[in-house]
Amino acid sequence: MTSSQLKDIAFTALAILWLVAIIAGFWWFQARLVVTFDSDQRMLSKFPLMRDYGQALSRELPTVPQDQKNQVTIVREPGCRCNRYSSDHLASIQSAFAGSTTFHATRLSDLPVSMQALIPATPFVLIQQPGGALVYAGPVNSGVTCTSENSFLEAILQRPNDATLQIPLLARGCYCTNPVSAPL
């Protein structure tokens, strides 16, 4: 073999090794961070009909007076590695919808145990319309990063008169599973 052929073989081997490393890194990142929101299907098994899950959540929520704004409750748990992926996006949503929406943030551990048992993972968001109708319960987004392109929230907040309940429990993204297994 000539030195030119050896260089070609070495370059090809290096390129293949680099490609394998990139694929392995991507797989590791995806396997570690991207999960289904209701990963153990706890909510889906207890509530085969999403309207029943929505009703259980609604019973736990405070009533929103009819003359109030939309209420968005953001539930996080400190230490969840996924909080960092949604922080900037949630801040931009708060800025964009400040005139029509009131935002509340709380920690999962600060909620009553009965409410904690209904939240499969964090970050978790609840959106109530004036009068208290629950119109959204679930993750901020799908995917690892959180942007308006993969967010569920903007679409709901942009349709203030649509009372259709949205619950994307099968969304895949970066979520921290809620270990609370208290009976309902």
C-alpha cells in the first residue's frame, strides 16, 4: 500500500469513528432526557377517558371568578433537570400574554397530596379560563428544548374562547417523573 492509500484509509476510519461517536452521543442524550410525559401510564390506566382525568383535576383546582383573566399554573419541582429547558420559553409566554392571563408558579411538593397524585411529571401546566373551566393540563412542550415551535401553550392561550380540554399525556420530551404514588 502506498502512503496515499494509508492516508485515505485512516481518514475514512476517522470519519466513521466520528459518525459513530455522534450517533452514540445523540442516542445517549435522547435516552436520558426524552421520555413520555405519563411514562408509567399511571394517569392513562386510572383514567382511560381523558375527560375523567380532566374532571379529577378540576375538582382539585380553585374556582376562577368569571370576570378574571385566564389562569396559568406552572408546576415545577426544584432539582428537575428539565426546568432549565423551559424557563426562557415560559418567561416569553408570560410577557406575551400578560394582558390576558395571570401566571402562578408553584412547586409540586407545595400542592396537596391529592393534587400531586394527579400530576405524572413536571414541568406541568394547568390553564383555566375565566369561570374556572380547565382547558389544558400537561407539559409545556414536546421535545427536549422548549420553544414556541414545540410548545402546547401558545395555541391554547391564543384561543381564549375555545373550551376544548387538551391533555397531551403521550407527549415525549424532557420531563421529571413524579414519584408520588398516593391513592386517589
